[in-house]
Amino acid sequence: MKKLSFIKKTNGSHWVGDGFPVRNIFSYNDIAEEMSPFLLMDYAGPATFEPTAQRRGVGAHPHRGFETVTIVYDGGVSHRDSAGGGGTIDKGDVQWMTAASGLLHEEYHSPEYAGRGGPFEMIQLWVNLPARDKTVEPGYQAITDAQIPRVPLPGDAGTVRVIAGRYGETSGPAHTFSPMNVWDMRLQGGRSLSLDLQHGHTAALFVLHGAIRIGAHTIQEAEMAVMEREGAQLVFDTTGDSVVLLLSGEPLNEPIVGHGPFVMNTREEIMQAMRDYNDGKFGRMTATR
Ligand code: MN
């Protein structure tokens, strides 16, 4: 059985552009080794926006060396990138963007959501790429709510939406470059759960809503339980109805050298990324609509 290693609380809040009021939950600047292959997670909202015709969000910026995974719990996000990817990510949808060799992208509230306003809640997770895949061509997976299987948990404990990896016999739609699970769990209160994970893998439970208990410890909203790698079973209880994101995966065990939107293995590769960005090698955005 996996033991609780520590409870990670937010590093503080900031705005990403003028659209995303986020709490940074972890980053490669604080717990890189412990969370590998995951690099960073921002929790946007919950927040309420008034209807507007303005574009709220963040304009063109680069990424290289990893993937950005956007999970929309409420609201809607429009995306475009210089590799030709783009689309609208609505409630329940997930965008799995492979920046890899490098691209520019922009992230805004979708015009439909901006026009109606209302609740907004989103997670953006950065997933590291193995060194051998950091310079592959960029990719884009638009994963709709309908494509994400929902599996009932034993004991009427709720459901698992399998975004990536596998729960029991059910596989999620996301293609990943290393073994991992990303599960959106909607849980009933007062239940005990036992999840089968891999010995030796990273595992963490992030609580968006509700609360969970692991042994004598309570993990509250916007907190994350980081587990030990030893053991395969992850055992916890829910104290109320809860929304929990499970992250688990095989640690990459490769050096991490990051600078803002670039995450590579060596300082030289970071310098190269900055030169390539300044030389316009990350592509160009087509004219804004
Ligand atoms: Mn971005």
C-alpha cells in the first residue's frame, strides 16, 4: 500500500493573461523529482465571469519540450497554435497538446462562453516528455467529453473518467509518450476507495471539491496528496462528495532544466530554445480573426 508522503498546498495565485485566475499547485521549481513525469499544475477558478464581447485570455506564447493538458470543468476555452492545432474546449473536454519541438499558441475564453459568462473552472497540467521525444513534431489531441469513458467505482463510490491510462479494463483516449494515468474522479461522500496503481510510480490525488482522508490526514480543496512510490494500492476515504484528479505515472529519471515555457534536459538546450524562439523557428500564428 502506498503511504502518504506529504500534502502539497498552493504556491499562491496569479493571473495568466486576463482570463485565468490560477493557483499554482506545483511546478518543476519546487517538486520536480517527486512529481515526474508531471511538471506543473495550475488550477484556474472556480471563478465567475460577467458576459463580455472582449477576448479574455493569453496571447501567443511559446512552449518546447513537454505537453500541456487542459481539462475544462466549467466554461469554455478557445485555442490556436502555430502547428495548425485549434478548437474549442468545452465543459468536460480535454485538450492534450504536444509542444515537443516547439510551437506558439494562444488560449482565450471561447466566444460562446465569454458571451454568456458564468462559472469557470479549469486545470492546466504540464506533462514532461522523455528526452528522446522532446524534439518530435508538435501534436494536438482534441478529446471530447463523449470520448472519455466513465467507469463506475465499486461500492457505489462514484465514477472515474479515464482521460489517460487505464482503469481496470478501460483505457482512456489520450496518447501519451510514457506510462501514466490521468483520471477525473467524481466521488460520493463517506466511501472508502482502493485504487490499483503501479509500484514504483509517482501518484498524487488533487482535491478540487470536497475532502478526502488518508490515514489520519485530511486533504482539503486545492490541496494535493503526494504518495510514496513504494506499493501499488492507493487507499483513501471521502469525507463528503468530492471531485478528485488522480495523477500517476512512471518517473522519467532524467534531468530537468526549465526556463519559463521551455523545459529540457540541459542548460545548452534551453539556450538553444531561446535562440530558436528569437529566430522565429517556433512558427507563426496566422492573423487573428
Ligand atoms: Mn500556454
